Amino acid sequence: MSSPLSHIRVLELSRILAGPWAGQMLADLGAEVIKVEKPIEGDDTRHWGPPFLQNQQGEATTESAYFLSTNRGKRSITVDIRQPQGQAIIHQLIASCDVLIENFKVGSLQKYHLDYASLSAINPKLIYCSITGFGQDGPYAQRAGYDFLLQGMGGLMSVTGEPDHLPGGGPQKVGVALTDILTGMYATTAIQAAIIEREKSGLGQQIDLALLDVQVACLANQSMNYLVGHETPKRMGNAHPNIVPYQTFQTADGFIILTVGNDSQFADFCEVAQCQALLEDPRFTTNQARVNNREIVVEQLTTLIKAKTNDFWLQQLEIKGVPCGPINDIAHVFDNPQIKHRKMLNELTHPENGKVPTVSNPINLSRTPIVYHQAPPNLGEHTDEVLTELLDYDTGVIGKLRQSKII
């Protein structure tokens, strides 16, 4: 059974998260992804721990959990691209590649003759995806950009966290590097679009992706709330700017999330909560009215919900079809029966400890399902294999390159 992208070869010259996330997505979809890493050191995230994967003797290896999270399905080769012989290897490999992913600072690959102009001259069909903090042009183009920085500059932290006037209020980043991940997802989409376009034109192109652009684009309704309503959105904790009630509530023994998306669901909630009087109050009959009277309705619901337990609300509201749920920690997430049923935890064979756990790709294709064929690789695990298969290097040539620390 052929995977959707089994005809595509990708050379990944990226580190950390955004580029590798795109590479992993393409690998999951069947592309052959060759990850080029710096000799000895490798991808920065290999060292971002603890925790580190344990070997079969229970000892910590050099494989960090962070690196394992974003490099499944790839082959790793080590090449020193600073050296002319290393650059020559990349030039030879690029002749048979469809895609290159890189996240170096703007212009820094030009001195190594690995920029788009240099490589597209070798392979005019090459799709060259450049990921930077601020893009290939503009007043900030030369700045380094990291996820945390871009969450702040791109507006996400201005709408994340408790309101400033409450305890714990103030700027708050999201608990994962979401700007990087979203950029990786946009890169995957852009690369596939360029592949499809190439079928018509026969030509590749450069993709310019900036973390700042992605973060601004992903503000979604919050951006439009500002552009249409002319008021700057603020931090609202767990509340929603456009829907009420849509937030966390404390119960008699914990917390639940209540996400009432329409007036019919609000009526069903009131039936379970035995607060029919709220439905007769014109301040609460429609979502628009509830948003306008947010503090009043939330205060009343807070008192009602706190009177009963988590189990009561979760069970009774589920019966009525009112969206609600618990707040799980990550241990509870992987113990959840739905997550287990959907096989979101997947183990792959790994040379260090026999098996390594990975989080499955959430895409489910009916005819060409995702096949996991390679655990996140050890540093340089496939250097000899790739150079032999694709470039016909013999053991003597490979030995000299290794002796010269080119690979």
C-alpha cells in the first residue's frame, strides 16, 4: 500500500521545532525525509533534557524526549556544511530531492552555496522552504526569532492568562511552543501546495514562512474582533470573548469546562441545573445578551455549579448533549479510553531501548493510512546508508570523509 507522499524525497536542514515538525509531518505521510545534522552535536534539541530516553539497562541515553517528539520517520546523516566537501554532498543529494526545509538566519546559507538560488540552479524542480522568525525581508528580517518571543510579539500572550487585575494576572505564554508547531503545519501545507503546482509548471519555488506572520494569522477571531469591533482584546483567563458560558467552573470537588455553543444548549444546561428562571430573563435568553451581561450570568452559574460534584455535571450534561469535560493532566490524557481507542500512543522500535513511545499523527486516511516505519534516529545513524544508496559512495570514500570530519 502506497503512502500519499511516498514519491517525495525531502532534505531537512532544520533544527529545533518548526522545521523538524514539518519534516515529521511529511515523513508520516510517506515522504522519505533525510535529516542533515551537524557532526558530533546534531540538532540542538538532542541536548534539551532531562528527560532522556532510557536504554534497556535503565540508564539515560543521549536521546532527549524533546528530540524524540519531532523527528519520527526520518533518516539522520551528519554533514559539516561549513566545509566545501560537505557542501558538495548536499549539492549531490539535492539533485534527487523534491523538497528542502531550512531554518537558518536570512542569508546565512548563501556563504555555503546552499541558498535557493544556488540549489535551484542544480535542481529547478526543487521546493525550498525557508522558515525564519521574521521572514526573508522587512526591517526585522535579520533578527533571530524564537517561539516564546513570537508568542509575545505576535499578540498571543496578550490574550492568554488571567486578567491583569486578578491574582496571577499578566502576560502568559502557552504551555507548548505553539507558534513553532503552527509554523510547521503551515510549512507542510505550503510544501504540498507547491508539489501540486509543480505538476502543472514543472518548476519548484521558494517558500518564505515567518513565525511572526504565522502567529498573527492564527489569532483568528481575536484579530477580527479588533479589526471589526475596534477594541483591543484583553486577557480573559479561561473565558471566551464571543460566547457565554464558555469557560471553567469550580464544582463541589474540582473543576469542569462548560462550552455552551448555542442557545439550545444553554436551555438544556438550565434544565439540568434546574435554573429555568434564567431562560425567562431577557438578559440571558440569547448568546448576544449573555455576552453583554457576562458578569451577571457567570456569577449565578458559578454558585449553581459549585453546589454539585464533577461527576454530576459531567454525567448529566452528557446525557443532555451539553458540551462539557474535565481538565486532565497529561497522565490522564493518555489513560483516557477515547485516546486509547484512537491509538494516539504508538511504540516504535528503537536501537537504544528496543522501543520508544511516540504520539501518533491525528490524520486518519481511509485508503492510504499513515505507516510508522522509523523511530526518531540516532545522530548520523543513516549516514553511510544514504551516501551509499543515493550517491554511490564506497566505503573508502566514506572513511576518508569521516576521517576529515566532514561527516
